Amino acid sequence: MRIYLPLPAAKAKELPAGGALTLRAGEIVWCPDEAGEEAEYEAQLDAVWAQALDTPEERVVLVSADTGVALSPVPGVELPNIRSVTAAGNARIASYHLSELTGKEIEAAGEDPELLWYAPQEIALLRAALS
């Protein structure tokens, strides 16, 4: 299953090389609520917007990963794409995405942001773009 994990820039600089990611129990992720490319895109954008509003002074980093960990609805949250990791597990990073704008600039623009795409082996380029 494809999941999306938004991160603040400072935490993204600590991402491991090698394409593997450990998910912690209770960690919040976004995932499509139904099959299809449009649902995946919606989940991706929901994750980007959530991080943009949470860290307005930073650019948004989004990790796209595939995992088989169990996910459950987040208590008290009625958004269809947001889930909580039930038990710790691993994920394989499919790609990284980086917004061209900061969260504040995304909010001011009022439209879905453009995202730069990085392959898992391009982690050094992503880190450089954040410096």
C-alpha cells in the first residue's frame, strides 16, 4: 500500500540513505481511501497541505513509500486519507517530493503546490536542496 509521510525540513535532513524507512506505532500517515491514481494524488496533496499549515516557514518534504503495516483511523479525525500506524514496521521509499514554496507561500497562493520529485537514491540532492 502506498503511504505519504510529510516531514518538516529539519527532520527530512535526517532521513536514512538506502530507501528504507521505519514507521513508528502511532505515526500519522496519509493514504488513498480508494484505489486509483486520482485517490493517490488527493492523499498526497492532503499530506502536503497539512505539513504546509503546520510548518509555514519551511518547504514541505513528502516521503512516498510502500508498506504492508496495519493502519487505523485516527480517533477524532474524520478526514478520509489520514491514518495512524498500528504497529511499528518498515516501508520502502518510492520517492521524495519537495515543495518549491514554503508553507506560508503555499497558503498565500491558495492553490495546490508544485512538487519537485527525487528518486530514493537522490537523497543527497534532496538534502542539498534543503540547505
